[in-house]
Amino acid sequence: MYARTIIYKIYAIAILALSVLSALFSVIFVVPAVSLAGTYFPFVSQITVAIQIVIVLCAIICVFFSYMEFSSMYCFTDMIDYERSDSIYPMSRRFFVLPASGYRVFGLIMFIINLVSNIICALFIIITKSIQAQCFICLPVIPLAINIAVCVIYYINYYARYKAIGDLLELVTSMEVNEPIKQKLKENKPGMLRGYCIFLAAVCVIVAIAVAVALFFVFEPLSKLIGFSAAIGVTVGIIISTLLTLLCVGIMGCYVDNIAKMLEHYQIKYHLIEMKK
């Protein structure tokens, strides 16, 4: 059973809208503020243009990432509605939705960038630790384990997820489901996406417990420091922001689980996997 598509649509639109508003705020207020700061601080004035360019580029990149999230998630809601309709005709792709290859390439590029960055970071850590320990090769377990974990998360969240969206989009918009399309669909691993969903659920539980315990121990010292009323305000703010964060993570977990569900549906339909008894 898929989640209600209205949830994904609201979430997708909210992501894009907040990103656009943030970008506009950066361009309208932050960029002029940097110029103003340059008039008062000589060392800032020397790099004012560079800072402004970086701010604008970051704003554009954030909007692009939000657009990819928005368009892929909104497209997925269309695929859910299409599957429920049992239509014999291909699904029409909305004008703002990229071709299937666009999502596959985006996910692959993001994973490769992260992989290369983590390899460079791991080599730097190994060389640094080896020099400090005065041995040929020193392998710090915890930093390397973190690097590997980040690579796995990027692989699932970007490569596996966007490849699944791209393959499903190509499938439902094609006039004929040929063997290359079936082969691409078969390459997807729904179990990996389901595991990511479980991971996100575990993160939600851990974060909720950690925040609750932290507030329990911090509230009394905080109230003595800033006053009882101010401490209440800070606590309420932390609780609301935590709940919103957990809501977003929960929606993302449900989203990847639904992608896995759709993959399994079509893999079974085209006899690409054995139906579970």
C-alpha cells in the first residue's frame, strides 16, 4: 500500500519553495551585506567579489538539488496514480520532469563525486596517521568506517534511488517494454532501498531519544543561566525543530520504501524476480 500522494506533493513543493526563498534571500540581502562589510573591513573588501560569487553559486546549486528532489518525487506520485489507474497507455511525463536518463546521470555523478572525495580524504587520513605513528601504514578504524558509511549512504540515497526513479519513469512512459528496459529494471535492488528506510527509521528513534535526554539534563542549568521563561522558549523551539526534522526524515523513509514497493511490483509483473510466497 502506497502512502497518500498528497503527502509527497506537499513535501516536494515545500522543498523547492523553501530553497528558492533561501536563494532569493541570499541574493537580495546577504550579497549586499557582504559589499557593505567590505566598506568597513579592508581585509573583506579584497575578497568581496569572490565571496559574493560563492554565495550566488551555492544558492544556485541548492535550488538545483531541490529541483531534482521536487521533480523526481512529484513524478513518483504520478507513477503511483498511473499504476493505480491500470491504464493500457503510457504515462505522460510532466513538462518540468526530466527524462529518465537525467535522474540516472545525476545520481551517478553525485555518488562518484562523493566516492572520489572520500577516497582522497581516506588517503589523507592514512598518510597523516602513518606519519604521526611513524609506521609504514596506519589504518585508523573509526575515520575509515565513517568514510565507508558515508559512501554507502550516498550510493543508496543518490545512485540507487535516482536510478530506480529513472528506470521506473522510462518503463511507464514507453510505448513498448523491451528487453533493455527490463534489464535496467532488473538491476535495481529493492531490498537495499528497504534497508535504507529501516536505517532512517532507526535514526529518527535515536535522534528523538537523544534530544529528549539532552533536554532533560540541560533544562535546569539553562533555566538558571537565561531564566525559566527563556528556557521554556528555547526548549519548545528545539522540540518543534526536532519534530519537523523527524517528519522530513520519516517522509523520506516512506518514500524510498514506496519506490522499493513499485520496483518489486514491476519486477514481478515482468517475471524479473520470483514472487514471494
